[in-house]
Amino acid sequence: MVGQKYINMKFIKIVKRFWLLFLIGFLIGGFVMWSVTQSKAKENEAKTFVVTKQDLVEELSLSGEIDAEEKVELRFQTSGLLTWVGVKEGDRVKKFQTLASLDKRELQNSMSKLLNTYSKTRWDFEQAQADNKDWQTDGMTDEARATVKRTLDKYQFDLNNSVLSVESQSLALKYANLWTPIEGVVTNIDAPVAGQNITPATATFEVVNPKSIIFSATADQTEVVSFSEGMQGVVSLDSFVDTEIPAVVKNISYTPKAGESGTVYEIKMSIDMGEDNQKVRLGMTGDVSFVTKEFKDVLVIPEGYLKKSDGKYFVTLLSKGIKTQKEVDIGDSIEGMVIIREGLNEKDTIYNQSK
């Protein structure tokens, strides 16, 4: 009895000494069991999905920049002395307005000489016609008649050449003036000061029509098939971050855009910024977004819950803990969500065994 009592007292002392360790171990064991239980519950929950109705929207976004359909680079056709510049950068110009002129004195002198030559040539032609008005009469031999005909043809050729020379010089005088074929704003002048000798390459005048601004973007060969003329989108320019600009597709290029590394096609869109239209500048960058597909209030499930067999689609329906295979008819898929046309109802629970 004494020995048993001694043993019991020793055990009590041990328990008192290590009771805290026993408590910590118990708590850790309980926490581990609780964690495992929760993990399994979350795992099962992650494998299920409740069928819901949603709005599915597929958008396509492209990057681009502001451009203009009416913009021209104007140059003189010949070199010469620049004697007059009638505009400066930023000026608004009308269609067919003259922008600058070359020295015309030499051209006008040449025109005077050519007109004199024309007059003399025409008089010679008319005199030859008068002197040989009866050359086709029976009184002349065939040889003499052929000689007269050649002489009259020569005068005719000389007169024709004189007329062509005058017309050519008239064009030269005309092109000594540089005029714009469009209305717009002068955006650049290489030679803004008169009195300098220029060549066509050193005197470029640029005119842009602000009324013709567009947003130009590029789409690759997989994206361009989603677009059509008249399609509406929204442009967001980096310079106007808080402004959504309506855009309408005007033109889709038939051939790839030159100078690009890949096969891309240019898409031109008309835009309307209202009061801010005059603040837009060529080259401003931004993005345009288009809604390519939109479905309202449709039943959807994640693609991962579908299984395909023999050309048919199935899901695992979970009801009161029982799993059954259910065939479904699917529609479009957008961003990982598939439309269910038949086979499921709203609030049905499906199970994904592959997770």
C-alpha cells in the first residue's frame, strides 16, 4: 500500500509539472483536426458551382492615335527663288488658296517669247494656206501636189508645236504658285521666309483639315474579322483621361498596313469630341473599345465544369449529396464562362471532379 501510494504521488507530481505541455499538445491536436476538417470543406466547396444568370460581355480593345483623312504635303514642282510666302504656321486657309510663289520674271519673259513665236508661226501657216489654196486642182502633177502637201503639213506641225510650247509654259507659270487643294490649318512650313532659293525637297508646306480628324488603330489578322463598317465603340485618349469619345468605324483596310512588323490592318474611325474637338492634335494616342458580343441574363457555368464525350457535353449535377451526369446544350463562351441553353436550371449545383 505504501508503494502504491508512493507511485500515485509521484505520478501526480509529474502531471502537475507537465500539465501545461499536455494542454498545449491537446490544443495543437485539436487545431490540426479542425484545420483538416475545414480544408476538406473548402476543397469540396471549391469543387462546386451554383448555376446563376449573368450578363456576358466580350470586349475587344485596340491601341491607336489621332490622324486626319485630309492632310497634304505641298511642294513646288521646280526650283527657283521664293519671292512670296502668304501664310504662317497655325493660319487657317481656304480650299485653293495660294500659299507661296516663286520668281516669275524669267517664266513671263519665256512666255512672251513663245507667244511671239506662236504668232509668227501662225502667220506663216496662214500664208502657206493662202499661197497654195488651189494645190488640189487638176492642173498640177501628182509630184507637185505631193510637194505642196508636205510643205503645208510642215507648217501645220510647226504651229502645233508652238501651241504646245505655250501651254507648257502656261503650266510652269501656274505651278510657280503653290496652292492648297483642301481647307484646313497650316501645320508646317520648311521655308517660311521669302528671298531664298529653294528646291522641291527644301520647301514643304503641310496643311491639315481639323474637320476630318479620325482615330486610326490597327488590328491583327485574327482581330480584324470581328469588325465591320458602322460598328460603334468608345475611344479613350491619354490626353483626355476622363472623356469617353464615341467612335464609328468608317473604313477597314483591305491590305495590310505598310511598315508594320506583323500582318495588321488599319481601322479608321470617325470621332466627335464636341466642344473639345479643336483641342485634339494629330498623334495623340489612346485606346478604343468595342463590344463584340453581349448576352443578357443567361445561365452560365465555368468551362472547367464541362466534360465532352462523343460530341456531347455533360456536367456532374450535385443534389442532396448525390452526383449524377447531366447532358447540357451549350452556347457561346466568353472569358471562361459558358452559356447553358438547356439541361440546367438556375440555382442547380454542379460538381467538378477534375479539381
